[in-house]
Amino acid sequence: MLIIPRWKAAIILLAALAGLLYAAPNLLPRQVAESLPTWLPHQQVSLGLDLQGGSHLLLEVDTAVVTRERIANLQDLVRTAFRQPQIGYTDLAARDDAVSFTLRDPARIEEARRLLREGDADAEITATPDGRFTLRYPERVLNDLRRAAVDQSIEIVRRRVDETGTKEPSVQRQGLNRILLQLPGIDDPQRVKQLLGRTAKMTFRLVDMNASIEEARRGRLPPGTELLPSEEREGGQPRQYVVQRRAMVSGDMLTNAQAGNNAQTGEWVVNFRFDSNGARRFGDVTKANVGRLFAIVLDGKVISAPVIREAILGGSGQISGSFTAQSANDLALLLRAGALPAPLNVLEERTVGPDLGSDSIRAGTIACIVGYLLICVLMVLGYGFFGLIANIALLLNLIITLAVMSVLQATLTLPGIAGLVLGLAMAVDANVLIYERIREETTLGRTPFSAVDSGFSKAFLTILDSNITTLIAAVLLYAFGSGAVRGFAVTLSIGIIASMFTAISLTRLIVVFWLKRARPAVLPI
Amino acid sequence: MFKPIRLVKKVPNLDFFRFHKLCFALSALLCLGSVVSLATQGLNFGVDFAGGILIEVRSPGPANLGDMRSKIGELNLGDVALQEFGASNDVLIRIERQDGGEQAEMAAVGAVRQALGTGYEYRRVEVVGPKVGAELVTGGILAVTLSLAGIMGYMALRFGWRAGLSGVVAILHDCLTTVGFFSVTQLQFDLNVLAAVVTIAGFSINDTVVIDDRIRENLRKYKVMPFRQLINRSINETMARTVVTNGLVFLAVFALLILGGQVLFGFAVAMTWGVVLGTYSTIYVAAPMEWYLAGRDTGNAHRHEDEAPAAAKP
């Protein structure tokens, strides 16, 4: 019946009021809105990068590198564990996910197994009675490893981006091994990409001075060493060094790094300082190896390999190389921020300049207003006084949509604006359905009260059905869409849900209120 | 207050079944044409799906396309398309997908920025690597398929399987011809257009729901009316709503088409096409199909009407 209990009316009005209140901060300039006290609604709709301008980078952590490294360590473990007790083995090989070898003496299987387990408790060891060993990691361990690598990468990405002075960057994990980096206001992400393109793993390793480079080039390396290129040039060719695989000290023991100039030569250098642990180890190594070459290796390349002249005990040092001001500063920044556990690939870049963003906002707003006005005019032409009521409901629908988006901190994108326009059109459908129904009921000879009553109740189910089908499409679009399209799905969904409220509850309240006041003999519809 | 203008004065009495065979033929032709066009010339996929690079630059004066083309051409990046749009100083550069994956893609953007030099304003740069492109394609296909399935399930639940099936055939028809339209015109098919396709599905079924709702109501009201006449009556009774709502939606998306700007153009084109097609398909595809599925005027629809859940009072 056409009686709306007072408490229901109060709830409807309160909801409408709350919508107005929470949408209101969007009218204020951003600074003013942010300075509002927290007990007042102060959140604004956050604009997507396609509207405010900025750069969106989707990064992928190459976790295969991490697992491969772990397998390589396992291979090293076999070598070192069996050296002392002199356990003989053959065919030591590392595949993608496993290390295998064959014991010369199958009688020592249990001893070998014990030694390996002591060295790495995570590895699964299987051995056949004839001494064939296979070592692999359970999937759980590898997954933990990958997850840790991504977590650490997120942290390092955040630090590196912070160092560049970008305002309000957002770094989010996406899926298993991806990182979404959003940089508002950046219209050329080249430098950020450059900084993220290096893992910046630095190690200090001793150079094997007895090995001959010629032999090494032919692939005959002393055990535990590798041949690395350097940035120094020798007769047009990059110079190479045979260095130990084992790192004596590594970059994660640094506490600070700064670019500077060498006092004597004036060259650009990077000054660094170790933490106490690193300083002790650095001191020990330099003390024991005076006269040898100490290679500073960055990402598989020797930056420089100075001679150790004396023990360096202070815990600080200097890297020289062929640096420019820019490259010295970059290296210092990378060393400060820390090394990435694995390389990052940029899978996707979307950058929008600030001007295009504001052009898009303008175009979208104009389209929205024109669409709304067109609908308003036609609704009044078509339904007279009732059209006016529909327009109020429609405006409130738009306001509530914005309010919900502000509170949820949903992002408004350019397709999202299209969703707003479309949501308006969909919302008006509910009103049209109701009004047409009221007309039909009136034609059947019903009184205004009964026509309005059955108009609303008969149209309700149709509105529900038609909105749910559209909602299904919008929700799936959100689930499988990406980026800006999700913004479209969000505004459309919120708009549809809001329209259920504004078109049914609010319109009904206004119509019933008016009916009781005016008591018309004929409906002006 | 003035008297409201009523576009559809009283319930019309049009016979929508009169041309239904002709319309079936027309729809079949449209669908077939879409399939043929898709098979022969395919879609002009945007960077989102195809991968590659899209750069929108604004030069200070009128753009020197020849100069830009030769500068970028020297980089050997494969197919490069330069296109002026809107003002004479706005240029859209499209570079095909690079061999060598994401890294090559990123290197190419850097090279283009360097080759063009300063003086250009980079309004938009989009680089999509092969991995993300492939995922967007799968995501898009999943979104469309699942929304069709979801809508069909809901329709079947509320109105019985016949309405579900004919509704889905109608939206498939709309989606297919929309995609076909983009194939024939070779307009760029990007993520926004895909969003429009899914929205068209939701919108078109909206119309069908309204008519089905009325059919259900009339099945209870007129126990012996032949089904064809009953469907016709239902369409006629909801005609006023169809004209007003679809007219308003059309105006709204048309406003978007004219005023929404270049980025939303594809979306607005698809929506405009879809609104027209959706209105047509509800009346001329879904409704007659439901009639055929119910065994025409055999009374099946009346008998099975009880299976559908009864309309509950709110």
C-alpha cells in the first residue's frame, strides 16, 4: 500500500543526505579537502593515471633466476661437502630444478646423505642403491623462495623510486610474480625504468692471479672460479678477469654509498661504508691478501680490480671506475637502495601526459553534463511533473555514485566516466518503467493512488531482473578486465545499484508525499 | 503544468511477426557477413591486444610528418604508422610488436623518444609486451563468454530455458555484429571497445528482460491466447518504454561519441551501434525465436509457464 512508515522515510532521506555529504568534498580543491578534519567526510574520488597524468608500469620479477641460483648453490654444496671426507663422485650436473651425481663408492651412500642434509635441510635427497643421487627442492620451498624474492623486490623498487623523488608512487603486488608501479605526474618514466633495469648486486671477490686468461677463454678454469668481463678496456677489447666465485664481502653489508670526487685525481667515485659485520670481514680479507687483486663485481661485470696495498680496517672504501657524474650517482643510489633479488622486466607501460589527462576530464565532464541535460529535458517533456521527480532522483544517483566511489576510494578512469554516462541512461530506465506502468494502470481506469501503487510494485520485479543482468556483465568485466576498463565496470556497477535506491525508494517517497498533499483527481502523467 | 508529450500515445497494435522471416534472413546475413569479414580481414587490433607501441605526440607547430617518419624509420622498428588526427599538430605513432619480447619493446620506446628529440609533448605512451597482450585477449574472451553464460543462467532461472536461450542468441547476434562492424570498418579494436561489447550484451538483455517479464505476466492473464499473439501484445504494451529508454540511452552514448574525445571514440561507436542493434534484436530475434522454441502456438508456453518461478511481491 501507499503508506511508507516514518522510519523507512527517515532511512531513505538519511541515505540521500549521506550521499550528498560524502560527495561534497569533490567540489572542493584537493588541498582544501585534505585539510578538512577527519570527522568530516574529506575523501575525494581518486583519479586514475589516465585522467591525472602519470606513468603506469607493470613489472615482472624473473623468479626463475632465484630458483636457478638456489640450485647452483646446491651444486656447490656437493663439491664442498665431499671435499674434506674425500668422497668420490662423477657426473655432477645441475638441471633446471635438480642436481644429480653418482657416488664412486656406493657403500658411502648413508654418509653422503648425512653430509648433504647437514648442508641444506630443505633439499629432498633421493639415492638409488648403486649410488645415483638426485637432489631437488619441494615445490613449497621454491614457492617460498619466489614469494620472498617478489616481496623483497617490492621493497627495493619502492626504495629506488623514493630515491628519485617521485611524489606518491604506489607499488603493489599483482598476481604471483608481478609488481604494479604507478607514478603520478611522471610523463617520462625512462629514468625509473633505467634504475629498475639493473639488479645492482655488488660483491667483492678475489682475483685468481695464477690462472691464465688464455686457458680460461678455452674453458679451462681452476675450480671455484669464473671468467668475468670488466669495464676496463685493453687494446679495444674489454679486459677479462678470472675471479673466485665465492664473494668475500657483498653489497648487502653496505650502510651508505655516496658519489664523490677522488681527492687526488678528481675522478668521479663512489664512497661506501660497511656495517660492522661487513667492516670486520673486509678488514680480515684485505689483511690476509695484501698484494692481490680485489675485484668489485657488479651484476656479473668487474667494475674495477684494484691491488690491495694494505689492510683496510676502517670499514669504508671507494670504488673508482670510468664513472661520470650521472653514473656515479646512479650507482650510489642503487647501492643505497639495495640489490634486487632477481631481474625485473617491464611488461607494460602506459603513460599519459598531464595535458591529455585534463583534456580527457574536460571532454568526459562535458559529455556527462550534456547527456544528463538531454535526458532531463526529455524526461520533463515526456512525463511532466513526474519527469522532474525522475530528474532529482537521477541527479542523486550521480551524486551517490560519486559518494560511494569517494568512500571506497575507487579509482575514476576515463572509461569510468563513460560508465557514469551509461549508468545515468540505465538509471532513467527504472523511472521510465515505473511511469509507463502507472500510465497503463491509469488507462485501465484506476484512481491515482491505486495506479501509482500498482505501477511501482509491478515495475519493481522488472527493474530488478533487468538490473541484475546488466550487473552480471559489469561484475565479470571487473573480474577479467584490466586497468582502466575495471574503472568502467566499477562506476557502472555502483551506478546500477544506486539506481535501485534512487529510482525505487526515493522516487516513491517523493511521489507518495506529493500524492498525499495534492490529492489530484487525475495524475499529470 | 503542461501536458506531457507522449511519443507512443496508446498501446500500438503492430504486428511484429509480419516481417520476422525477413528479419531472420537479414540477421543471418549480418552475422554471416561479420564472420566472413572476421575470417578474411580480421580486426584492426589496438596496442592492447596486438602488443606494440602507441605514442601520441603534439608538436609546437604543424607536424612535419615526413621528417618524423624518416627519423623513426632509421631505427628499423618494422611497421610504423603515423597519423594526424584532430588538429594538425597532433600525431599518433603506432609501431608494430617488436621481436625480442618486452625488453625490445621498451628499448624501442626509448629509441623513438631519443630520435624525435625534445620539442614534442608526449601526450600518451602505451607499450604492451606480448605477454600482457596475450593475457588481455584471454581475459577478454573469458569476460564475454562468462557474461553470456551468466546472463543465460539468470534468464533461465527467472523465465525458463526458452527465454534464456533466445535471449542469449539475441545478444550473441549483437556482440557478433558489433565485432563484425569493427572488422568491416577496420576501426581500432581495443580494450574500451571490448568493454562496450560486454556492456551491449548487458544492455540488450535488459530489453529482452522487460518484454519477457510482460510475456510472463500475460501468460497468466490470457490463458488461451495464441502465443504469437501474446508475444506481439507484450511487445506492443512495452513499446512506449522501449522507445523512451532506448532513445535516451542512444542520446547519452551519442553525446559521448560527439564530445567524449578521441580515447573514448571507439567505445562510443560500439555503444551507438549496439544500442540500435540491441533494440532490433530483442524484438525481431529474441521474441520470434521464443515463439519457435515453444513450438509456436501449440500451447506449450502456457503449460510450462508454471515451471518458471512466480512473480513475488516486493
